[in-house]
Amino acid sequence: MEPLVVSEVSSTPFKIPFVKPFTFAGTTLVERSGFYLTLKTVDGLSITTEMAPMEGISPETFRRAKHDTKDSCAYLKNFKFETDKDVLIEQLRHDPHVLNQCGSVRFAVESALFLLAASKNKQTLIEFLGGVPKDIVSAVLLQGSHQEVMNDVKRFSQSGVKVFKLKVGDRNIALDVKKVEDIRVLLEHDAYLRLDGNRQWTFKEACIFADLVGNQRIDFIEEPMNDAAQFDAFYQKTRMRVALDETLQVIKCGIHAPGRCSPPIADHEGVIAYVLKPMILGVLPVLDWIEEAKLTKRKAIISSLFESPVAFKVLAHLACFSGQISGLGTERWFKNPKAYVGEDAVIRKESLL
């Protein structure tokens, strides 16, 4: 099949208000903002994707992302790319411009090229990647006051939700312990929690929390402390399993040396999952981490960064491809009459077609 050639490139700023504020690491956000990137090809195909770093979470500033978006718009004009998946991946893997963009811009550019190639092949993104459309289960994100969290657990449990994600890392550890204990009382017999510490604790504080709260109904805790080198010692002391998130931003995936990452933190016994945020890592690195997870028998969990529906659908396809219960519980912070995630926290395969 002939390569595709980009004929038009444009970017458009957007702002979408949240239904309710979201507080993360001391920062309260009331809206989501970024740029939509639109590519058109000489044969009439068109796709729009999203570039949206998030304050307090993304490693790049909005200013850097805006600069990279402008550069990419210029670079992509008349850009020629292949429509075979493996050939396209190799092309992107050796393209210095794409590789040097910040994560949110990489996501926008790579997802646009993948979607255009899929469209040319008359496939959905999941089919283009080599997967099969199927229902995707997501964890429900719990955030807010103690009472708001309990109300959400009750409501979603009644809808059949089995997996919840709770952010912990309070300076008052006892408050987080109580919240987990109160949630446990409300969980159905086969439901469980995923915790996210966001590197807020020291090793000692994380161990105190784990000792007090215990491991019952807990799948894992993401980034429990601010020193990734101590994750293994944390697991040996507490037996609470760990997931990597922020650490993945500084670890080079060992996809070219299967089963190995550098540094070898990912080889630690207690690390059972990689939490992958495509808006931070980019699409190609996420695909590499999914493959790495398969090789090392870990979970590759696609996680949302409060993307708008434009990028959220890409995440849903990546979550389907990973085959794991996803972390796409952010959609309910937006007004969206055509939400992908149902009240039962399931994304139906029909929405991927």
C-alpha cells in the first residue's frame, strides 16, 4: 500500500470545565486545557488528536508543550509515513523529531499517525494494533471528602463495580487508614482497591501506613514513597505489592533487550504492574511497556490524565490492547452525554468500532 502524505496540519486550543474540582498534590484544578491537533492527508483522510499536559503531573510545562506543538505542525506538513503497523513503528522509532518531543506532543502526533494508518486500512485502532475489540473494565477513581468517597463506593458497588482506585499520601496517615478501612466495609466480597501514593511519603511513613492498613482487598499501591530505590525493601517489609507510574518516566523500557529495564528497579519482586499514562509517555513507549509487561508477566494498566473525549477514545483502544483492567475512571469529571465508561465502569466494545 502506498504511503500517506500529510497535506494540512493545524492546532486549536481548547478548555473544558470539570463538573467538580479535582485536587491533586495540593493543586486544585477546575478545567482541562490543551490543543487539538488535526492532520489531513492528500487523499482526503482527516483525524484530530489531543495534546494536553496537566499541571502538577506532567513533566513538561504547558509552555514547552505549546512550543513543541508549533514545531510539530511545521514538521508534519508534507510528512510521508507508512501504513503497515510494523513499518510505521520502526519509522517513528528512528525519527529524531518525534522522539525529541515532550510526552503530550508525542501522544498527539503518534496517535494521529496511527489513527490515519488504521483508517487507510479500514480498521479501528485496536484492530490496527493487532488486537480484537472487547469490553474493557475500568477502576472507578475515588476522590473528595470522606463522605463523598463513601457515597461513591456505595453507588458504584450497587452498579456492579469491582475495582476502585483511591489516592492516599495524606500527611495524617491515620486519615488514609480510616478511609481504606471504611471502604473495605462497603466492598462486595470480590471487589478490591488499588491505591496511589503519588510519592508523597518517606519509606518510614509508607511502611507505617502499610502496617496499619494491612493487605486485605488491596491489589497494589502505586509509587508509595519518594525513593523508588526502596520499593523492594518496602515490599519485603510489608508484603504490599507495588505498581510503577512516575518511575516509568525515568526508566528506559528494555524492549530491545526483552525482559530487562534500566535501571533494574522493574525487576524487583514486589513490582507487579506498570501504570501507563499515554499523555505523559507517548503512544510508542506505551506499546513498548505493554510488550515488556507481557515478557515479565506483569500488568500493563492504561491510565487517564483527565483527557477530553478526543484522546480518551485512543486510551480506550490502548486499554483494550493491554488486556488489563484499566485506570480510565476520570471521565465522570466532565459533562459528556456520550460517555465511554458506563455506570458499571465498563467500556463496551461497540464504542471502539
